[in-house]
Amino acid sequence: MSTITLRGVDPQLAQSLKERAKQENSSVNALLLTIIKESLGLEKKQRRKRYNDLDHLAGTWSERDAAEFEQAISSFETVDENLWQ
């Protein structure tokens, strides 16, 4: 493999690359290789979607999974009248 040195990287660009690499849990070197390969059409651009919630799990349970879950939580539907007096 070849080694290429990139000169003229200003501090703002360097910081942006470091931040993006950190967001993608990657090294700056790996990030740059990915960006270069994608821009040259050597690699398909990967769609990376970061989730901060559980929306990506919605609709992934089978009917059996859902039934087991409903059965497991069914006792939570019962109201203890003595606690509400």
C-alpha cells in the first residue's frame, strides 16, 4: 500500500475531520480513505443514520414476540384498589 501525505490542512478542516471521525467512531485516516473512495466512485456511499431513540426497532417484533411481551406485562394492567384509597 502506498503512503500519501496531505499538506495544507488548515486547523478548521483538521478539527472538522477529527469531529466527524469521532462521531463515526473511526480514525481520521479511515474517514479520509472512505471520503476519497466515495468521491471517486470506487466505493458506494454508505448511508449512516444515527439514532437517539428506539424508532428503528418499531415493527421488528414477530406476532409471537408481541404476544409474549403482552402476556409478561399483563399484570401491570391490574389496579390495586387499596393503593388508591
